[in-house]
Amino acid sequence: MTVTPPPATATADAVFEEYRPLLLGLAYRLLGSMWDAEDVVQEAYVRWAAADRAEIRVPRAFLVTVVSRLALDQLRSARVTREAYTGPWLPEPVASDAFGPSQTAELRDSLAYATLHLMERLTPPERAVFVLREAFQLPYDEIASVVGVTAANCRQLHSRAGRHLAADRERFRPDAAAHSELLSRFLDAAQQGDLAALTDLLSEDVVVWNDGGGKVRAALRPVEGRENVLAFLTGLLARYGLGETQLVGVNDGSPAVWTEVDGGRQLVTLDIRADGLIHGIFAVLNPEKLTRVAPRS
């Protein structure tokens, strides 16, 4: 038998559901993990349901504060776990429509996969200030109440985060068609073992990250530098080949390739800079991180 909740509860649930995509997006940007983001948002719902809503003048501000603080606590403990992770830790990719339509360029950019990867360099307070300021445009005094420092300290944290992420500011953001075309050229050159074509596409300081998480076989250290990356890619494909490939949209809508190597599924996405060259190749092989981006059959 279905029990209809009292009107007050129904209204509270409706308000929370209205903000759920925003809250998930916020938690995901802070944590780089959809699994953890969902846990944080669920805990926020518990606190929202137990709160005296007569004291809450602005539900959005209350919920953003709760989620941010919960995510900060989670991020501090997650950093310890990630240091013990088998091989490089990469963010969990998500479908480009995971949080509904992105409304601003700032929201899209903070969701870009390369940006999330770079944000792993930041301390938890730096990351929180950067996300809340850059993506959600909150004033420093509101951010200060979330992070638990002064507004002046928030400005310093934001400036420091910006310096850490300076390389990301130079990223070139081609449209989806141009990005897909470059990705296709990269795949064709790799499959054919065309070293000249690959060399033309890769920057001298290109890095490949492989995240197997100890679940599947993957390189345990980043592969750095064009020559090493060329040797790694050509050797890998000569030995195992490349299975069927399919382009999918991930995170901010950027194209990525869903493919199979050595019997294991993986998602590969690229970091393209202002010079139009590939500076980063991210390969997510850990099956636990692929459930959100599997192509719909």
C-alpha cells in the first residue's frame, strides 16, 4: 500500500529533488567520484529532512553548504586512500548529461575531465574554494562560511589554486566535431602504427595515465614524454590490438573513445592544449569506474 507523505514532507522532498542535480554536480567536482558524490548527497538529504526548515531562509544556500562541508570531510579521507591506490588514480568519468544541461561556460569547464584531474593537485580547501568560486560563482564571504576560514584567506586559496592550475588555463577547447576528428586521427595513427602521424599529434611532454585500480592489468606509473609514449602505445597495440571502438560524450560533453584492449573495456579521453596538440591521454580501465559511461545499447 502506498502511503502519501504529509504535505510538509512532500514539499521538502520536492525542494531537495529540485536541487539534486546541482548538488550531485557540486559533490562530483569536489570528489571526482560519482559513487562518493551520491553518498554525500544522500547524507545531505538526511540532514535536510531532519532540519528545522522554518530556520532555513534560502534552501539552495543551506544545501550547498551542507554538501560542500560533507564533501570536504570525504575528500580529506579520500586523499589518504588514493595515496595507497594501485597505480595512478583518475577521476571516475560520467556521461555528459549526468547533471542535466550545463548552463554556463564555467560549469562546463569545471566538469572537464582534464580539469578534474588537475584539481587532484589541490588541497581540499583550495579545491572547495576554486569550485565554489569558479563554477558556482559564490561570493567569498559565503565560501568562507563553508570552508571555515576568512574571506581574505579564501581569496588567497583561490589565487593559489589558480596558480596550480595555470596549465589548464591554456587548454584549447575545440568544438565537439573538431575534438572527435582529432581523436579519430589519433586512433587511426595508433592502430596503423603510424609513428610520423602520432608524433605530429603529441606534444613533447605528453603523459599517459592508466587507471586499472588493481582490478585489471595496467601500467602502474604514468608514461611521460613523447618518445616513451610512442613506444608504449605502439608496443601495446602491436601486442594486443584494439577492439571495436565507439565515441561517447563524457563529463563536459567532450568526446572520448569506448574500446577494448586485451579483452578489457576501457575509456580513453584526451587533454588538448592551446597549441592543438595532445598533452594528456587518460585511460580508465578500472571496471568500477566505467559504469556511468558504458554506451547505451
